[in-house]
Amino acid sequence: MATTRTGPPPRNISERFYVEVAPGYVRLQHQLGVRTFFGRGRLTAIEQQIVRSLTAIDRAGQPIEWSTPDPDEYAELLASEDRARQEAEEAVLDDLGPAAAEYLEAEALARAQQAAMLRLGRGAKGMSERSRREMWRWVLSLPFEMLGDRPLWITLTYPGGWERWVPDGPTLERHRRAFGEAWYRNFGERPVGFWAKEFQLEVGRPHLHLLMKGPAAMVEWDYWGFQVLTRLGNANVKKFGKRKGRWWTPPIGGHYGGRTAEVLLRSWSQIATGGTVENHARRGVNVRTVFFAHDDTVAASKRRSAIAAYMAGEAAKAGQKVPPVGFGTVGRYFGTFGYRSGFRPTVERLEVDEAVWGELNRRLTLLDSIRRRAKGRPLSDEAKRRRPWQGLTVAGVGAEEFARLFERSHAAALRRRPPSPTEVSEPPGSRWDGRPGRRPGKAVPQSSTRAARASTPFSTGSM
């Protein structure tokens, strides 16, 4: 991730302002420089006091000379602090008696057991809120223009009694990898796209979601059949509801996908069940097109950043990221095909001036609230509690849109910046602009028009 510096240097080391620009989102970050010198871990009492002292000195405008402490001296300070803490704890335990000591030992044992449960395996307890936010930003940072004008939204499912075919997380991961290899064998090109693992809410049945670049071997008739099926499925869901609408929608194959659908069904059936379950061989794969309008020009004109925002929301659903009991290690919940081909997150980080950052914050906040209001979504409690100096992430804003926002924010910051005393400005009417009733004059050095009028008893018009 590249980090570049724009604008003048920061006024002090306490505050730094960053902007992350990705193909599908813009993120504003406000960082305290003194705190970051100690890393991301939890600070000790000594480190906290150092941070508070440095911040107070910096806010007072005094210079700070920063140097890395000697390792031996730093280790000795930490050791003395740890000894003092242990002595204080032992003194408290001696005063409380043996009952309190037994209680604390039981509490420590419970904490150790809980830590052991968390170490059962990566993803065995589902995705945390932080992981889902990272996944959302990760999807938004992918170069979706590489998917072309015929991307496919593919869902790979398992039949009833799925425990026999996919009993644990490693088996699910093997099936995913095998599908990528089958794609290469059948279509003659490496797959490009992203994948996500999910589990049904009712029974925890695993399934895979993939957003893939349509293979070049897929003829137009097959893609047209997928578009027709997508429109039919959307109409059924709107008419009968989500569950019945999907039941009334026919599976892929025949007129709906042609040879491409047959290849996908056969490949996934062999991978998941060895081709032994007839119903799964007909309905184990569901394919929908991202662009299903009758007008073919929609695919070329649609902003890829808007597509990324929708796909990120679908892939990061919180309710379907919890595996069933006993499923074990899930591993990664999301990833990409075609990483070596360049389909990987691309994020650029810029450090900007405080005034520019404030203008960007104001414009992005307004844009986010307008979009939510247009979709009928109220502001969340977190958004209502957000302060102007806190960061913000807005999806659906690409590099082109950000370039226009940054240009306008930079111009607004320059307009709001108070001019320096050495600048030369021209008060209204000091030069002739061709309009009647005006006379040419000459520029007057001043800090502002209001300051010039206050320094002389005559106004410009009376002169």
C-alpha cells in the first residue's frame, strides 16, 4: 500500500490526516502520531504516562526531540513495574484471605479455558465484527473492471445430508480449490474473481458464493440464457417471496445457460458428491448475471464502484458467517481467484492537510446521508454519534469520483484559509471590469478587504 504526502507538513506530531482510496471506497483516518510510536499493542502504565506527557508538551507548542530508548533501560523499567504490580497484588491477597485467592485462581482458570476454546481453529467460532468490516473493505478494494462486461454470480451448494460430503472446514477448502482447477480444465483459462464461504441459518449447511469473470469460451447464447433466468428469478421472488420464488425458478441448463451450465453442473457434482446424487447434479449450481437489462450498453456504462458496494454488502452478511457446531476450522472466509493475474486489492494511502481532510469529511458525510435517505435507510446509531474529527468510510466512490471530490475540497480549503499579511489582494471595485459606473484603480496591499476598510476613514466608493 503506497503512502504519499500531499500539502504542507502537519503542524505538530500529534495529529495526522490520511485518506485511503480504493476502486470501491474512500476512507478518512485521523491518527495521533505520539500514540503510534508505541505500536498497536496495549500500552503499559509507563507508556501511557509518556504519551500523555508528550501530547501535553506538543500541544503547548514546545519542540520534542524523539529518540529510541535504550533496550536494557527499557526492559529494566518494565521489570520494575511488573515487580511492583506483583507485590501490590500479593499484599491485597494477604489482606483478603484464602477465599479470595481461590476465587482469583478459579477466574484465571476460566480465562485460560476460554483462550483455549478460541484457539480451536481459525474461523471455528465464526467471523467477528472486525473481520466482517475488513472483508467489506477488502472486496471494495478489488479491481472489478477486470471482470469484464459479462461477470457471473455463482452459488455452489451441497445436497441434503451434507455432513457426509463436507464434514469439516478442510474438506470445504479442498472442494473450492478443486472447482478452480476444474474451471481451468474445462474453459482453458485461469479463473478470475472472488469467493466467500457461508453457512445457512437454519441447519448450517455450507455453500460458496463466487463472483467470476465470464469465460471467453461462453457463447453469447449461453450468456443470454443466464440473463433470462436472472430476470425470471427476480420476478418470481418479487411475486412469491424469497423462498417460494426460488423454488418456482427453474435450474440452469438447457435454454438457461446451454453448454456452460452443463459444464458447471457436471464439474461441481463430481467434486462435491462424486456425481452420485441426482437432484444435486441438476440443482447444485445457481448462476445469475450481474447485468441483466435488455440494453447491452448498461454493462459498459455501469460504475464498477457501485457494483463493488453491492457485492461487498452481500458477501459480508453477518448472519451466515457462523459454522455449525463441530465443523472445526474454516480457514479463510473469503479470497480471490487470479491473484497472480492482478486481481487483488489495490489501495493507495494519501496524507493530506487538516483543512483538506475536513472538507472531504464534510462532503463525504453529506453524500453518505443523501444515499441512505434515497434508499430509505436511516442513519445508524454509530453514524449519529460520530464526531467531525472521527474517520469515515463511504462505499461506491471510485478513483474518478474521488479525484473530483479532492479537487473541490482542496479549492474550498484554499478559499477558507486566512490570507497571510504578505499577500496582495484587490478589493471590489479597485480595478475596472468593463461595467458602467466603475473606474480603473490600482491594487492595494492588505490582508483582507475588511482590514483595509478599517484602516482608512474612506470607503472605496467615496474615493
